[in-house]
Amino acid sequence: MPEDRERIISAEAASAEEEQFNWSLRPQKLSEVIGQRELVERLRISLDAARGRGEHLEHVLFYGPPGLGKTTFAHVIANEIGSRLSQTSGPALVRPADLLGLLTNLQARDVLFIDEIHRLPAAVEEFLYPAMEDFRIDFVVDKGPFAKTVPVPLQPFTLVGATTRAGLISKPMRERFGIYHHVDFYPVEDIREILRRSAQLLELAADGPALDEIAKRSRGTPRVANRLLRRVRDFAAVKAKGKLTHAVARDALGLEGVDPMGLDEHDRKYLRIIIEFYKGGPVGIEAIASTLNEDSDNIEDLVEPFLLKIGFLKRTRKGREATDLAYRHLGLAPGAGQKSFF
């Protein structure tokens, strides 16, 4: 279902401007990170141990839904080590030569961050193996019968990979990471604290109930929370003389189409298709994607994770099913079906 405007609750970055805004709000050190307590503690132990031995940190893989802070954690690691961070993404690395400059410019204990690492081409992935294991790259000189491999040594570095689709990473690549961390959705109380910190940094006067209302509708995702805070701030500036109260937050988010559970019209339409068009399921993802005129990968990455998390959706061997919670949220009776809404 292509949208004419951005989905305000999308966990994907909307623009370069938004990313720049988010960077001004992101924590720089582990001590500034709110939430993900077990992950932070395990990461702190790994960093302290590496520093104590005077070694580089083992390669780290972060996996989980978008917008939860995987990129932030990569920068925090570099800041904690006191090293530089070089950043790229899987789709940007088309050939092994694209990695050559990045790897050879790394200093000891530097961090190389690869976002969407599951999208690395096979040739690039294989080129990385000796770099990760032995800190060398094999540079091929000449072609055909005159070809020879020249090993080029590298400084010990830390590769930090991030992915929303851990299952698509090959087994050889997974085995070369020494540390794995799952970044999960944040509870409402942690999102509230993130919003309070963001409001302070923005010098925005917001009362507790207003932040609670935004937190409840933020889908457990810091990126979404900060985006909603921006929209509510604009609404308050125009409609309430800059004063952010619970009523202002509720009205602003209602105007944006974000309901009290954090669902927008895209989510609700997805659930209605399962309930009203396919009698609640089970139905295959491809059938839903065709009905929505949407890419199935986008649905799996951007729509379904949160609906699964809050219990509105079930994945079974036969397909997707809407739960009773979804029926009640939409005000539909169990068994509702075959209603046209296009």
C-alpha cells in the first residue's frame, strides 16, 4: 500500500534532516543509555575486559527491528574505546574493492560499522572473512594464469554489524562474530525516560502526562518516540502557545492518526484485510502483500514485528492470523469477514 506521505510511526529514518536531529539526542556513552539494561551490562563487561587486556573488542552483531538503537550502540562502542568509527552499509558494498580503502585505513582498535549486513553480496562477505579472523586481506594481482594473491596485513579492529533480518546472515558470517546482542522493543517506562531526556535537550516544557501519552503511542521505539515528540512540539507551538500538556499531546497524535496503541492507518488496514477479507486467517504473507499492493519484505520488517509484540497477530505454519485483541481494538466482532473497504 504505497503512501503519499511518510508513516509517522515508521521505524525507518525518514530523511537526512531527521537523522541529524536524532544524532543531537542520542547518547554518546554507555552511562547515558536508557533501557536495554541487560544488553548494556553485557556490553560494559566486554568493553572493560578488552580494555583490561589492552586488546580490540571482539566483533559484535546487533540484531532486532529498526529504530531501536543498533547504530547508536556502534557509536557508543567507538566512544567508549576512544577510537574512530567508519560507517557503511551492506547495499553500498557492491564489490570487494569497495571495502579495500575502509579496511586499510583502520587504525588499531578502530570500529567498522556495517548496517544491513545481511545484504552483503557473497563476494564481499567472503573478502571479509580473513579480515575478521586473521586481520589481513588477500589482494589478487593480475588475472588468469598470472594471477597471484598478495596478503595485506590489517590493524586489529572491531567489526560491528547490524541487521533486522538475522536469519538471512550466512552461517560462516555469523560464526565470525564473538558477541551477539538482540535489541528488543523498549517498555513504556524506558521510552518515557528517553522522551524526558529529549525534551530537556530541546528545552521543551512538557508535563509528565504528556510524555506518558507520547510514550504509549511510540511502539517501544526511540526513533518513533523522538519523531512524535517533534510533531507534538510543533502542534503545541501553533495551537497551545508552546505548552505541552496531556490534552495537547492527545489531540496532536490523534490528528496524525496514531491511536492509543501506537497503530496508524497502515497497521489497521493490514489487520482489517486479514479479518474482513480473509476471515481472520490463516493467510499467507504473499496474499496479504498482493492485496495491500505492498512488498512482503517491507511488511515483515516494518509492520508485523510490533503487531506480534503486542499480541495482535500470530504467525502459524499456515499463515498469519489476527487475534482476539486485534478484533477488540478495531471494534469488530469475532467472525467478521468479507467486507469491502477499498
